[in-house]
Amino acid sequence: MSRVLVTGADGLLGARITSPTSPFRDGGRTVVGFGSGELDITDATALDDTVAPRDVVINCAAYTAVDDAETDGDRAFAVNASGAGLLARICAGKRARLVHLSTGYVFDGTAPDPYEVHSPTGPVNVYGRSKLAGERAVRDEFPGALVVRTMWLHSGRATGFPAALLRKCERGDPVAVVSDQIASPTYVGDLVSALADLVAHPDPPLLTHATSAGAVSKYGFARAVAAAAGLDVDLVRPCRTADVRTAADRPRNAVLSDSSWTARGLTPLPHWRDALRRACA
């Protein structure tokens, strides 16, 4: 049975893939993870020493500070583009499998409908451009690699945006959240199960989207998070993107179609509302 090797194992997704209850461990499969301080994906020697033939490598390593990337573009491109391409080259050379995680930020957000996998790209910030460059580098180095785009990854109330929101609501502080950015909040537990199904599929799509079903504005999601925690939803106030000063622009519509996923008979991820209930239980 092939070993699963996870880069970026100290992040939200990587930590869940390597957890003791991960579906990747079913059947006694070995899962090993390396955090960003343990394995630098821009270091060719380190990668060559770590990746073994027949490994299933899941690349969760990424520079994800969207606003910081505007002034730290070299580092963002080093990790998200050059590092991803380097890892793909080594995986191809060793005949290891590779699953590379990407984002809906590769799109410009102006489309009226969900984005298909081959919809025109046009990232509006440095982070998105670095991730798109990474997709292309992976494809150039390893045409057989799997590239999976997702959006608004969360683990319920534990970390990230929901946790920060709930801390403010628990203090009784009002929170302004943009109502004109729309995507599919994706529960990390469901994404891990979906990735396990993808790896086990006999003919997986090379480029696909994997997000929770349904779509909602960030404001709508914030209200749902507050409600799930039993807090006052009226503390969550709507605002427009134009009212919020951030270094990086965000796509207004980052809803991703799962047609490439379901076309191969893969099971769609559960609806984001159902996932949020389970994540906050």
C-alpha cells in the first residue's frame, strides 16, 4: 500500500489529513506529514530525500497570507509557484502520485455563474497569480498530477475566520462582514474525505473543483456561524467590499462548479449549512 506524504501538515488541511482519524489511514495505510518548518518545498535536496517512489504526495504547503502577498510577492511565488513546480518535477521523476491544492482565487470573480475548471482565469491579486503560476508549473512538470481547487476552507468554530468572528461576538462587539463576496464555505473534514475518494478513484479528473455544496456571501456565512454558536446574529453587520480597506482585492464571485467532480462519479460534498452544523456540534 502506497504511503501518503503530506506537505504543509501544520496547516488546517494538512493537519486534518494526517490526524489519527483521517480516512487516508483506512486499511492501515501510513500517513506522514511535514510542516513548513520541517520540509521546505523550495529545497530540491530536501524534497528528493523525502519523496519516495509510489508515494501519494498531497501538497498543502502554500503561502496563504493574501494581503501580505501584495508586498511579499517574491516569497509567495517562491512557495506557491516555484516550490509547487519543483515538487511536481521530483514526484514525476520518482513515479510518485501528486495531489496539488489550489484556489478559486485564480479567477477574477466577474462571472455571473459558478466557474468551471476551464473557465478563463484572471486573478486580481498577487496570491491568486502565484497560485495560478503554481498550477501551470505543476502541469508542465507532471502532466499526470491532480490539481484540486477549493474555497473558504474552515473547521467550524475552532480556527480561522469563524473563530475570530465568534471571539468578537462573544464580547458583544459588532462585526462588519462583506456581503458582496460570494463563495462556498468548505468544511475541512468533508474536503479530506473527498480527497481520499479522489485518490482512490480509478480515473480521477486531472483538474477539478472540490467545495461544499451551495454558495453564500461572507456576511451570510458569518451570520450562520454566529447562529450555530448560539450567539446574537444581529451583531454581524453587512458592508460592501468598497467599505473595507485591504491590501489585496478579492474576487466577488468565487463559486466553483463541481461538474468536473461529479462527471467522474465522485460524490458531491455535503451542503455548507449541513457541514457547518456538524463542524460546530
